[in-house]
Amino acid sequence: QVQLQESGPGLVKPSQTLSLTCTVSGGSISSGGYYWSWIRQHPGKGLEWIGYIYYSGSTYYNPSLKSRVTISVDTSKNQFSLKLSSVTAADTAVYYCAKSVRTWFDPWGQGTLVTVSS
Amino acid sequence: EIVMTQSPATLSVSPGERATLSCRASQSVSSNLAWYQQKPGQAPRLLIYGASTRATGIPARFSGSGSGTEFTLTISSLQSEDFAVYYCQQYNNWPRTFGPGTKVDIK
């Protein structure tokens, strides 16, 4: 049973870069066939898909965030990461990582709240 | 981008009653639709994919139907653990998009 766990700073200053890591356990990112996604949820709001990465490094980003997003993978650590640059208060959200087959998302990590504030 | 809408925003139901939740897509997504359940402080959990296929371990009281632009999630007899927010998500087009959710609360 694959499990995912997000980690990273809970507070980021405006204009800086948000950086999060998702550690995958119970399965290998390199096994192929799966796409590793980031999704966020603004406080009290709905869900927004940010992007995904395949173990080979190929990525696909939501066009609404594409100019600020970088997702990378470290297969040696069984981790993938999110960087979101030039953050503002509008980027305050709970950030989830999830496994996908480019379709639905299952399972999800527990999520981590990132607050953008000076 | 495909816009997903859900109705109602809030559904008040008594335990044991049937709940019917609706999801609409701004254009056809075929049967490429998933449903999730989210409880407070928890991550979403996959309930249904392919519009009508229950995910592993999901009770039979949850059922999905529809295709094209109109979809329904039915909970046949609400249990206490079913009071939560439910989201639909399309995976027919990029970017993947979610509906705003329907909150099912206790009447």
C-alpha cells in the first residue's frame, strides 16, 4: 500500500519560493506507470491540480500556474518535489501530493498547510 | 479548461436517508469522472472512478452514474461516517479540474 507524506516549511514570505517534498513509501516511484501529482486546497475552498511528474522527469503543469511551478523527482530518495516561485497570499493553501495514473488521484498524502505571510 | 459545477452546495440529510449529489461539466467528459470524499482535517479519499466504478474498499451504498456532462453520486442510506464534503473531478481534458464540492451534513 503506497503512502505519501508531504514536508516543508509552513511559512513562506511573499515573493519567495515555496518548496515542498513528498516522500513515497510502500512502493517505488521508479516502477513506472504512475504519475506523481501536486494538488492544493485554499482554506475552506475547493481543489486545484498543480501538476505532475513521471519518474523519467517528464512533467505537465496547470497552465494557470505553469510560469511559476517546477516539479522534480529524486528516484534515489523515492521523493518528488514542488517549487512555486514569487508567492503571494493567494498561494496560502493546504498542499497535497498524490499518486495518479494521469486520471484520478489515489492515494493522497495527509497535506501540509503553507501560509504566505511576512 | 473544463469547469465543473456541483449542486446543491449543502445537502442536509437524516441518517439512514438517501442522498443524491449532482455534478455537471461545462463540456462532455465522457465517463472520465471521479468522486472523492473529504472529512475535516483529512485528505480527499477516492470513492468512484470511471463515473460508476467503486474504488477498492468503498461500501456498496455509494454509487455513481452518468456520462457526458451530467453525473450523480448516490449514497443509498447515510451512515454517520458519511457526513463530509464530496468533490467530483474530470480527467478527460487537461488541466484536471474539480468541482467546488457538496457538503453533506446532518439534518
